[in-house]
Amino acid sequence: MSSGWIQVVRDIAIVLLALESILIGAMILILVFQIRKLVAILEEEIKPLLVSMNDTMGTVRGTTHFVSKSIVSPTIQALSYSAALKQAAAAMFRWRNRKEG
């Protein structure tokens, strides 16, 4: 009598495990479809952002090139000429002071 009861419990456990396996398989399938959907949404959102970022980087690159050519380079050149003139004047006055002294 007790072995019949154990067989019934075993059969119920097997059925419950089979239902649980089916449920887990269905949930994994739903998860895979949701991940595919998420990837598609991210591609639609991220690609335009990357294109926009690339355009912005091109603009920044062009701006830095323009500023370098039109402001920084002439300023450096003018400062180097003024430093050269200052050194030349200092050397000339030192030479003149040696000659007089």
C-alpha cells in the first residue's frame, strides 16, 4: 500500500518538473525575443548618436584648425619676433656699454 502512494507522488513530481521545464523554456524564448528587440532599439538609437558625434568631432577638428591657423600661429610668430627684438636690443646695449666702458 505504501509503495503505491510513493509511485503517485513520484508521478506528480515528474509532471510538475515537466511543466516547470516547459515554463522555463517558454520564458527563455520570451527573453531571447526581448533581447533581440532591445538590440534593434539600441541600434536605432545609438547609430544616429554616433553619426551626430562624428559630425560634431569633425566640426571641432575644423574649428581647432581654424583657430590654430588664424589666431595661435600669428600670435606665436609675433611673440617670437618681439622676443628676438628684445634679445637683439639687449645684446646691442651690452655691446655698446662694453665699447664705451
